[in-house]
Amino acid sequence: MTESLPLTQNTDKRDGNNSILVDNDVPVNQTRTFNGVLDKYLHVSKATKSLTQETKRQQDIHDDQPTPKRRRGLVSKTTTTITTTSSSSASVSSSDLAISKRVTRSKSRSSTPASSNLPSRSQSPSTFADSPEKRQRSRSTTRQTASPAALQTSNLRDTIPQNLTLLLIGVNPGIMTGTTGFAYAHPSNLFWKLLHWSGITTVRHPPSDTYRLPELYNIGNTNIVERPTRDASMLSKAEMDAGVPVLEEKIAAKRPEAVCLVGKSIWESVWRARKGRAIRKEEFRYGWQDPSENMGKCEGWDGARVFVATTTSGLAATMSLAEKQAVWNELGSWVVGRREALAQAQAQDQAPTLAQAEAQA
């Protein structure tokens, strides 16, 4: 309900347009409010009726548009009171009153700036630190700090005694391997698991047993590139190709029976260094390679047989674990067979010695 303001003592006057003029009057059709109550008179003239009607049409269009729920609470409830200065004053129709209310509500809506939902300057900087971009930068910074992309030197040493049964050749040491000095030291690497599952080792060894493999199984270890990186993809083709002649020299000097290239990329580098071009898809295969591809050939020696195995890196997901294990099982069968053959040969060599000892006894 609206309450009428008390009538003033001022006498009203009329101009040529029959509009009411009052002493100390405010500009026509400008409404001022205080706590939602009109404290001045509202004057409607012929000149302003057309403007009022235009405003009404625009406001009707505006009211037809759905109002966001989150902003409905911002609409203020305004009580409009209109009084006349004398009995001769023209009364304002109910339609004009409705127009005034809608205009007031519209002004109340528009009085709230569109940027009111934006964070103020006084908000804590931590509010902005939770954005996805900054969280991503924070995680990458932490990861780079904890695990550098590369090391200058590696603590991993080659284990290549003379006449090994098998020499395992990796791409390059990882960060953890270069730091600890143990081969394939990262927990996600499948190297030690695949050695055991395929039968190459009788137990699953930890990376700290790297330097025990020659004495336990006559198996050694080296890499085509010595520089440690977080993953092998950080090495260039030129850097890997440059390691091929060095690898050939090591094999020729130590003469292992066979070499296992732990990863397809190593064989691709060997192929490029030898033939001057990339290997074609139909030319590549896992497993044993043709005897003409033996590595380390030199005068008086035909070189070591080449077996291409899958990578054991946990970052490589192009092959399933079952597919990787199938390739390594083929190598494991050969290693187990060679181990049994060597054991029989040693037993035969020891037989005459034992017979002579028994005869002398």
C-alpha cells in the first residue's frame, strides 16, 4: 500500500502545455528516490507522454526476456507515491503508475554494473591461483624441479666382460638410472620383470643387482647413448646414429655370442648408419635378425647375432604387456637353452677329472 505525502502550501501554476509547475520544482520527468520513496512530484506533460509510451514499449520488450535467477534478488521493491498539489491538479492514471514502477525496476536492475560478479582487487591472490592454467604451470614447475630433463653425467657403468652369452643394449639411461647407477631403475620400467618372466633370470632381481648379472647369468649391459634423459624421445636421431660405431667397436672387442637391442629405435639407428636410409615398415621385425646383420664383425669373427626386443619403458604404450612378453619369451627360450648346453659342456669337461681323482683314490 502507498501513503500519500501531505499536500504542500505552494500554489500550482500551469504552463501553455497544461503541465503543473511548482515553486522550487525539479526538472520535468526526472524522478529522485530516497530509500525507495519518491520525495518529489512526478509531472507528466504532453511532451513526455510520447517518451513515456516509447519507454513502455521498450520496457515490455525487456520484461519479455527471461531474467537470470541469480539477479532476481537484485531487483528492489520500490513504493511509488504520487500526490497532487490541489484538487484542480490532474491525476495520474494507473497505467502511468505502472510505467513508473517498471522504469524504477529497470533502473534498479541497470544500477548494478555488469562487472559486479568480477573479483574485486581486494580479493586474495590465492583466488586466482586456482585457475586451470596456473595449476598446470604449478604442476609442471614442480615436476621439472623434482625430475630434471637431463643429467650431464651418468653413474651407470658398462658391464661387458669377455665372451658373454648375451649383451643387453639399451637406448640411454633415465634420470633415476643415471643418478643411482643401476640399470632400468625406475619402478615403472618392465625390464627386470620381463627378464624373470621370460626365464632369462631365475629370480626377479632388483636394479641394484645390475653388476651381478655377468657372474650369475653371463649377461652384460650397455647403451647406445650414454647421456641420461627423462625419456628416450629427447634424443635426436643424429645423436643415436653417432652411437652405432661405438657400439660396434664394443661388440667386436668383447665378442658376446648374441646382443639384444632393447627397443625398436636402436635397430632403426643401426639400419640408418649401415644403409644410409630409414628402415621400411615391411623390413622391420622383432626377434632374431638375418645372420648378415650380425654386429661387431671383424677379421676372424662373424659377429654377434642380433635380437630386437620391445622397449621396456613404462612410457611406451604402443604394445600390450602380453605382446611384449611374447617377444621376450622367444629370447628367454634361447638363453635357457644356451645355459643348459653350457652346463652340460662343463659337466663333460669335469667328468675325466673326477674319474682320475677316483682312480687315484
